[in-house]
Amino acid sequence: MNLFWINRVVVMGHRGPLQLSDLCKLYNEESVHTLSSVFEHEWEKQQNYNERLDFGEDSGRESLLVSRKANTGYSLLYAIWVTFRPALVKVALLRLSTDIFSILVPLTLRWVILFCERQAVFDWAGYTYSLVVLGAVCCCAVSQHHFEKHSRIIAANAQAVLAGFLYRKTLPFSHSSRQQSNTTQGTDLLREVENVTELVVTLACLWSTPLRVALCLDLLWGELGPGVLVGVALLLVLIPVNSAVERKAKQLQRTQLIIRERSEQLIKEMLHKYQVFSVLLGWFSHISEHELTHISHTLYLSVQVGFSSIGVFVLVDDGNVLTPSQIFTSLCFFRLLRPPLLELLGLFYVLKQAQQSLCHLEKSFLGKDLGTTQLVTTKEELPSDGFQQRCDRNDMQVIDEELPKHLHSWLKSLLDILSTITLISFIMPVFSLAVCPLIILFLRIQSRFFSAHSHIRHMEANLVASLECVTQCVDAPLSGPKHREVCLTHCLQALNQNLLVKYNKINTESQAALRLDGIAGIVLFLVSLILLETEPDAGLVVLALICAFSIKKAVHRYPHAASDISIDMLSMQNLCEFAKVEKEAAWEKSYRPPNDWPQHGEVKFRNYESEASSNGTPALRGINLTILKEEKIGLVSRGKTDTDGLVSSLFRSVEARSGAVLIDDINIARMGLRDLRSRLQIISQVPVLFSGPLRANLDPFAQHTDAQVWLALELCHLKERVRLLPAQLLHPVQRTSLAFSFGQRRLLCLARALLARVRILLVEEALPRVDLETEELVRQLIHTEFKHCTVLWLTQNPLTVMHTDRVLVLNKGQAVNFDSPSTLLQQGPLFSQ
């Protein structure tokens, strides 16, 4: 990798925007296409080998129906291992060197303490010990930097390769087979891919963990003798406790996800039911307190590990006298020993889960039941980073959940840094001379990191368009081999772009971490150098070294928290903008229309004028017309904003500046929005499905029987499709669920309107993604089932409203023409244009 280009990325992130072309110059890494080719070759070799084994067994046992056990996942794991073998070996060696250097750093600091205690290990000068400390810290930082960077790159490459192979295996299936398949029987394969990529890196580093534990135990035994067994016993006790806390945390995360989905549904669909959301939020807060109690108990026991071993060491023999070097070394080594032991049970869980994922992926790669897998349901999965999830969240949830957490992390990091600098300066006043240069260097690194990180986030956002294109290709009917090849090209391009952005994010974060490690190393070097020259009390030496040694985490945490806060503040800014928006009218008013209103569906505009809405919809001016009952009206305009303005007026998204809109001779401004909007139905251009059961989407207020719901589905030709779902009417759907095609979602909206039995229906023109057969079915159903209703067809294409009784032509907020289609074709050039 070119270090010149690496440095340029950080500088470019500070001075100007980054482009994908800039990233291509940074890396000599292979593209997704090349890596996929290597993996497919190894996979085919493995399958050919397995077939030869099966053939040999069958030929040798012609009379026995015995076959080799398949779908164990080992074939896939071996193919991944061969594909990434050089990189995985490199990562394993880097992990080993990182573990060795992480143990070497406390040892060098121990030598500094012994030198101050007049018990020098080597016959070196004081500055020599400081240089050794600096060298150990630098080696540890560089080794850890390369280990984390290469392990993340391998995981990104493996995820892109497996996802690309999944698309290659999925696209050959016909659109009908994908739509008619039971999408909930299979597993979410893209999540299985994530599990497998975690396993690949974990297995490469697994063997170094026992070596790290053995070295730490050996060094602790040399310091504390048998007393170390007490600390190890406490750590073993903590293993099940930590595992229980992790399980509880995962359970709470699932609960939080469910509550978040419910709250989004309540906010977007039923804003008036805020009390339900408050109850759910209070319940989650109670559970969070329970989780924090468990975590605090775990932290308390973790603190007791080192002190218990030290206490046993003192009590076992009167001759055992603690020295500052023993205290410092013991606490450092227990700190290094705690993570691998506490993560032991979690590691077994990861291995078990990954083994299941390997089996599922291998079964899918072999082409078994791939048509029933839920691959394309996670399209919001190619960018595995949290940015896209953050884009989809409600702003209030970011402010309530993310912002306090990031503020706490930022404030804690700032206080840790300030307290450490203050304490070291108090112990060694000469250190204060280096504080200002270090702060300037730190802020400059943070500024460049923040700017580059912001550009990367924007690039991640720009990838959404590519991913939407991939989704449309996967969801659309595959008309032939050429179309499949085009879709596959889109998929691989999106994967390649996503991989390049990941590369740059990994590089930016690792380079920033390396520079921050350099600052922490400089602090440790200066502290050790000053201590060795001034030779203060050994207790003060230990205190100063512990402070300097612990500043590393705070220095790393601060810029990340600051960057997260800047992103969260965008949600705060949006909320402030929303607060300035004029509120809608009252949801309920004292005046209530009759229960059977409207009986006829007659709509009158009387000298109606409206203000322009906040989204730019133009004002309606001088609208004066009458739509008769049961009349079918076409609304045509050059731009969609004119028809949107009329829809906003009927639903009172914007209020009248003068005049009135009358429905069955009742002014709609007299009633509340709930009474008005519940008596109107609209089939929007983009079909709207709410999060929840399918039945709740069709009958939100449970006003109809199951028989009526099934009849509506049958009329919309969806009955057989819904019967294929596992839970049928109770099948859970999402707003962007691909269990139904785009045209089928439009038919579901029509079924919802059939059940509502309103007298006024608005129909927006369908997007090109809806096939002609489905749109013709929608038109026929509206003419037959809504023949006693007033129907408004909204379009920009005059040819689609030639079947209506009359056509209203809107231009710049004014009603230009209102007559039959044939008359307008003869008289109105605007209509024909």
C-alpha cells in the first residue's frame, strides 16, 4: 500500500471531497470480481473432489444405499481458507506479535520502576530505558494497527465475495418462483455471511489466545506466587456471569428493536396514540436499569480480581512485602488476562452460530431450496456499517438514544484526558511544558480525522442510489440472459463500490488510531524520561505511569465520540426545523359529521385558494368547480406538484386562505382531521405498507371479519399468494418488504380501499415498475367495485384518463380546463401536450 496516498487521503479529507476514483489509487487490493473468481474456482474444485468421493463410495458399495454426510459447512470453510490463506496467515502472525508486544510494554515500564527503586534490571542509563519504553509502545501500536486493519479488510473482502456469489446463484431463478416462494422458510443469508466472515478472522487468531493466557499467568506467578490462583478463580467465576450479562444485553437489543419498530409505526401511522409509545418507552427504561445493575456487578467483581490476589500474596507469608513494581505489573497483567477469559463462552457461541451459518450457506451454494431463501429481503444489508441504519431512524430516536450515549462518552473522555494531564503535571511540573504542543497535535489529528470521516459518511450515503438500483434489478422480472447479466453487473459494481468505501473507512480510522497511539506513546515516553531523570518516590512513579498508560483509551475514544455527536446534531437540527413548521389543524373538533357522511361523494370548490405548503407545493388559486356524485374525474398537470396541491387541499395538509371545499355540502374545515381523512382513501404512486401483520395493513381498526378480508384479497387476485405465506393474514410485513412485488403491494392498497368502502377515492398514476397487467386489473376493479363512488385519477399522462367522465387540467395552481376528454383533445392544446 502506498503510504504517500494514505497520507494524502487524510489531507484530502481535510481540504476537499473524496471520490471513489481517489480510493482506487490507494489500494492494490483485488476487486470483488477477481476475488469472486478465485473463490468460485476453489469452490468448484472442492465440489469436484466431493463428487469423486461420492462416486468412489457408490461404486464400492453398489448394494448399499450409503452416502457421505453433506452440508457440514467444511467444504465452504476450506474454500474460504484457500482463497484468503496468505492474508489469514499474515493476520495470525500480526495477532501473535500484538499479544507479545502488549505484554512487553508493561515489562519495560516495570524496568523503569525498578530503576527508580535502585534495582535496575540492566546496566543502562535512564534515557536508554525511556527509549526502550518508546520502542515497545511504537512496536505494539504499529502491530495492533496492522492487525486490526488487515483483519477488517479480510472480513470486508470475504463478505463481498460471499454476497456476490449469492447474487450469482439467486439471479438465475425466475421472478415468479421468487415471488411464489415462501420467503420466511429460509434464513437471512446475508446475515449468515456476516457470521461466517466473523468466524474466518476468529479462527485465524484463536490459537494466540492460549499463548497470551499462558504468558500472563507465568509472569503473574513470578510476581505473586500462589496468590495468583485466587484472581484466576474469580475470573473463572466471572465467565458465566459475563455470559449471562451478554445474553441479557442481546435480549434487550432484540426488545429494543421491536419497540423501535412499534414506535416508528405509531409515530408514522397513528400519531394520536402517543400514550402507547410512552408505556413501551417506560417498560424499556425499566429493563435498561436491570441490565445496568448486572453490568455494575460484573465491573465490581472485575475490580476485585487484582486486589484479591494481591491481598492473598500479603497474607500468605509475613515475608511477602509488596513493592510498587509488583502492584503495577500485577494490575497490568490481570488487565491483559481478563478479556480472553471472559470472552471464552462468547467465543463458543460465535463458533456454534458460525458453524450453522456455514451449513446454511453451503446448502444454498449447492442450489438446494435457494428459491425459498430470504436473500433479497435485506437489500437495507450491503453497507454493513451503521450509517445506513442511522439514516433510516427517526430523528427523535437518535436524540433520545444515541446523542446521550455519545455525549457521555465524549465528556468522560475529555475528563479522563484533563484529569490525567493535571495529575501528571502535579507530580512532575516540568511536564506542563509539553502539554500545549501535545494538545495542538491532538486537535490537528482530530480535525483531519473528523473531516475525512464526514466525507466517508457522505460517500456511504451516495451508495444508496446504487443499492436501490440493485434492489430494482433483483425485484424486477428477469426477461432473459441479457437482463440477468445486466443485473449481475449492477450487483457486482455496487459491491465493489461499497468495498472501496469500506477500505477507505478502515484506512482512515486505522491511520488516525496510529497517530493517536503516537501521542499516547509520546506522553508515556516523556513521563518515563522525566521520572528517570528526577528519580522521585517509587509510589509516585507508579501513579504517574498508570495515568500515562491509561490515557490511550481516552485519546482514542474522544474523536470518535465527537464525530458521532456531529452526526447526531443533524437530527437535532432537523428537529429544530420541524419545530418551526406550522402545525396541522386539530385532530378532533367539537363538530362531528354524520356517521354515514359522505353519502354521495359530491365535491365542490368554491373560490378556493390555498397557501403554498412547506414542501414547495404551489398554491391553488381561484378554483371554482363541482364534481358530481359517482363521477370519474381525471386530474392532469404538467408536473406532479399541481396534483399534489389538490390532494393536500382535500386532506387539509394545507389550509384554505379563502373560499371553501364542500363534500356533500359540508365544509371540510369545520371538522377535525381524523373525521375527514378517515372518510377518504388514496392509492398513492408508491404503495404504502405499514410494519405489522398483513391483516392490520388491510383492516387497521379491525372493523371487518376474516371472510370480508379474504373476499377483498380474492377480488384483487391475491388470495392464493397470501395463502402461501406461513401465517397467512397474520404474516408480518415491513414497509419495504419484498414478500410482495411492487404491483402486488399496489393491489394490497386497493384491497385496503375496498374494505374501507369510502365514497371518495383518489388514485395516483402507477410507477413504471408496475406491469401493465396489474395496472389494468386495478383499473377494472375500480370501475366495477367503485362504480357508486367518486374517483379522482391523478396523472401527468392524458392517455391514462381517456376513460373518465371529465378531465380537470391544472397549470400553476389554476384550473385551466374542465370538460370531457374528447372535447379537451379538440380544444385544449395544453391537455394534448
